[in-house]
Amino acid sequence: MILFGAVGMVMFLITFFNTKERVQDRSGGKSLPLKESVKSIKGNMPWIAGVLLGVVFFIMYVIKLSSGIYYITYNLDKPDLVTTVNTLGSLTLIGIIFVPFLSKKYSKKTLIISGMVINIVGQLIIHFSGQSTALVLTGTVIGAIGFGLPVGLLFALIADTVDYGEWKSGVRAQGLLASTASGIAIKLGSGLGGAIPAWLLAAGGYVANQTQTSSALQMIEISFIWLPIILSVLSILILVFLYKWEKPHHEIIAELEVRRAQ
């Protein structure tokens, strides 16, 4: 934890000293009333899709984090692997690192869907690994890297919806859209992600530090393997059916520039 904290501090300092403001404030210093800001949400389907994706992502992240120790300890009977698997889970950073480079060639939607498919592959490898430590670790690495793509793109995707809201309603409310989206996603997603595994364990009759019944093992497997797969599929469906733009993002930006110049 100390190592992660030190690295995080260095990264934040680099960001602070090298980030330059590129967006010009056209509000003239006037604050936007809440009543006006809310207009940017009405009909903003990309924003709604972004919020739903955020909730799903955080549910999935917390579920895997909290239920992994149970699956490895009881289902695989390899408690010595817990630390290794948790460490490999941080390889999500590799997927995040590749986001800026891949974004130049592929759309956010394509990359998020691809990341979710890769995550599903990783989950299935773990499921069919049997008692193979090598396959468990391989599936963990693949899933973590794949999950890094959507994690790295989520808030960039939400930021794009600010432009859409302005184009659709004439109101640019980046503060409201960004803060409410991230707040709902993090709080609701994290809350449900922590509660769902607890509910499943209780339903399966889990008893700590004891040999688990078949029903308890089944619930642990559902929590660690199948729920992330289901949530990955749900994320793909949200992107396919809800994340809809009436025009490509670059065309919306061009139209906004024309409006602002008038």
C-alpha cells in the first residue's frame, strides 16, 4: 500500500505541474443556475448510458475484489495464491496505459466493448482452469488488462456527453454532468458491489474458516466468475442500445464551434 501510495503521489504531482487549461470560459464569470443545468440531462442518452456503465463497472470491480479471496481460498483451495492474484489484478494499469494510443485509431465504444470481451475471456479461463495455477494466473492477467480499457475510458466517455448536452439543449453544464455521473457511479456501484457478494454468501450458508457446503461454493463461484461475466455482457448491451449519438462526436464539436463563433 505504501508503494502504491508513493507512486500515486508522484503521478498526481506530474499531472498537476504539466496540465494546462485548454478550455476557454465563455460564461463571463456567471454561474449557471441549477434549473438551467438540468436541461443538459434531458434527452442526453449518451450521459445516461455513461452513468449506467459507471455503476456496472464499479459493481464489477468491487465484486471481483471482495469475492476473489473466497474463490481462491475455498473453491480452488489455494489460499497461498490470494496475494499473487490480488497483485496481478493491478495490471489493469496496463490496459489504462494503452488507452491513449488505441484511442487514436479506435472509438471509445469499440475499445470498451473489446475490453469487456477480453475480460470475459479471462473469467472463463479461470473457470475452466481446474486446479492449474498457471491458468488461474493467466486468466487473471488477461481479465485485468482487458478491464483496464473500459476503466481508462469511462470518464472520458462521460466528458464527451457534456458536448452532446450542449449541442442538444444549448446548455453546457460540465460540472453537473461530470459530478453527478461520477458520484452516482462510484457510490451506487461500490455499495452494490460490496452488498451483492455478502447477500450471495449468506444465501449459500457460508461460514467463515470452515469447510464450505456445495451451496456456499456455488454462490462464491457465481459471485467471482459469473456475475462479472454477466455485468460485462450488460455493459456491451448498454453501449450497443443506449449509447447513441445522432451525429458523430467530431461533427457535434464542429457545429458547436460554429455556434460559438456567431
